[in-house]
Amino acid sequence: MLNEFKKFAMKGNVVDMAVGIIIGGAFSTIVKSFVADILMPPIGLLLGGVDFNDMFIVLKAGVENPGPYVALVDAQTAGAVTINYGLFITNTISFLIVAFAVFWLVKGMNSLRTKEEPAPVTTKSCQFCFSTIPLKATRCPSCTSELPPAES
């Protein structure tokens, strides 16, 4: 059983998938940083100094501090129950950027693939018994019928 698992794990597709997952995770981290640290601050500034990380709705005030809360960290520290729609917006933008990048990556990889030429036709069908015979045959080996010569 261990040998079977080793053969399975070392197949090309499994190793390729593992490498893809690792690189995808690293790429996702870079994109999240790009969105949170570079993209969202100017967008927040354009919207009047809004920090998307601090956009939330309090469902239930915290036990230690009933609020109001200026930042999400304050609400979480107080034990408040919140809907963090600002983080959701940030994560949605991160997802869209990752999906767009993966789309272009797959599109590029597909364009690099060589298109396979169809295999040349080397057989034909006997018009009398419908068996498959070589293209250049002038007599069917199955029914011995005489066939017209192949067109070149």
C-alpha cells in the first residue's frame, strides 16, 4: 500500500498540482498585500479618507465596552459581534485580481501549446463488406472484391 501511494504521489500531475498550489498561495499573498497596502488606501482617500478595514456594522455591543467603536480592532477587543463588510470588499477585489491573473496565465499557456496535426488517412473502407483496409489496396482481403485504385 505504501508503494502504491508513493507511485501515486510521484506522478507528474500530482507534483504539478502541488507546485501550482504552493505558487498560487504565494501569489495570493502578494495580491492581498497589493490590494490592502497599495490599491485600497488611494481608493479610500478618493472616497473621503475611508479605511475599508474599519467598515463594519455592530450587531451586538461588547461586554467590556458598549461602544461606539472607531476601529474594527476596538470592536473585536471589546467582544462585539460585527459584520465586516469592508474586509469583504477588500477580499473580493483581491479575488478578482487573482482570477484575472490566472485567466491570463491559462490563456497564455494555451496559446503556447502546439496544435496537433490530424494523422494522415492510411485506411479506407471496402465498399462491399465495409471492412477497414489499407488505402493503397486494390483488392479487399476480407471479401476479395476488386477495388478502384486510391486517388492521390
